Amino acid sequence: MKIEIERLPTGVPGFDKLIQGGIPRGFFVAVVGEPGTGKTIFSIHFIAEGIRQGDKNIYVTTEESKESIIKQAAMFGFDFEKAIRDGKLVIIDALMGKRDDPWSIAELDVETLVNKVIEAKRYLGYGRARLVVDSMSAFWLDKPAMARKYSYFVKRVLYRWDFTALLISQYAVTTSLGFGFGIEHVADGIIRFRKSVVRGELRRYVIIEKMRQTEHSLRMHEIEIRDGAGMRVKAPTVYRKEDTALPPSVAARMLAAELQRLLEIPNGEEES
């Protein structure tokens, strides 16, 4: 007996065929990668497609202003301002902390985030909903050991509200070290973005590392981003780690230094 799975298309040309037509409804998917790889643009497509399909849409921004997200969307032909006016989209600004904006939060606190998202869902009304948190990493930069607990809390509470969510996690440019180590452990899917310089040209890539209930592609695909059009997925490609990776000894030293900083252990001292 074949079980039918409702899937939400991402709206990114060429991507949905890699995951059998879209992300399964109710999934919480980790979107991970270094800065500049396309995570925000991918998320903007996901919300724009939700608007087109009549879903309820919430975009939480922690590293850019609400106005910046609206401008980026406009560059790719998506009118987020109209969607906000029409009651189809709420952008929660967790960066600027404006007191005169009801959809702004002043503190990067996970419980505050969840409560504000639920408030926005009640405002938008009943129905299938899409959520982007860009990024989750901001909520535990000062307490990385809490990342998995916070990620689980967000998923456990918001799943009841019929969300299909993209939870973005930033990675360090030099070491690919994740700021939190939490989202991937609780996610139903993992979409990883990468970049490298090939023959003097910056190229971006995407690979689906995990997607439950889905026969997904296991190949790395190149992507391109264009003004007026946004993101599209191109042909599969050979991505060699050695093209961009640091020498192992250098990466190991940088990783050790980063972990030491996060744990706040002074050099030459043992934990008591």
C-alpha cells in the first residue's frame, strides 16, 4: 500500500525534482552552510511559493532587518510588501527590536521567539503554514551547548501549529564549524549549501544530505542566482573537498581554538 505524502514545493526551479516534488508537510528542515551560499535566497523562494499557493507565511529574521528581506525579495520579483498588506505574510524582526512594530522582538530568546511565531500564526489564521527562521544560530551564540535543547523545543512546540519550517544554521567560513551543533540532530531534513572558487570564479552548490520519507538525490548540484529571477538549480557536478578545504593540521588547530573559545577555557588550564 502506497502512502501519499503531501509535499510543499520550494519554488526554486530545478530543486523540487531532487526531493520528489517538495518538502513533506510538517517537516522541520535544517538549511545549513557558510555565509554567501544562498540560504536566505532559498528561504525567500520558499516563502514566495507559499504566498502563491495560499499558505500562511512567517519569516523570522535575526541577522538582517525586515526592510532588507523585503528588498531582497523584490530583486527577484517577489512582492512581500503586498503579501504583508494582504495578511498572507508576517516578517518578525528579531534584529532591530523596534518598539513601534508589533512584529519585532527585542531579545534573542527562544521562548520569546516561539510565542511571537504562535501569535503571528493566530493573526494569519487557520491553515497550512510555512516558517523560516533566519537564522537559529543567533539564539545560542553565547551558549552553544544549549543548541540541541533549543532546537528540539522549537520543533516540539511549533509542530502542533501545522508549520513546515526551514531553520537556517550558519557555518564558519574557515572551518565549516556549525554555531550550535543542534539543528541537524532534530531536523527531518538537511539541505546543505556550499561555495568554492573554480578557475577564478565563485560557484555555489547544494546537496540534500537528509530528507525523511523521500527518495532524494545524493548528488551535489550547482546553483546560480540572478537578479530578477532568483535561484535555480543546474546540473549535478563533481565537488572536490580538496578544492576548498584547509590543510588538516590547520583546520584542526582552528577547530581546537574555536572550541576552546566557546567553552571559555583559558590556555594552559584545566577545567576544575
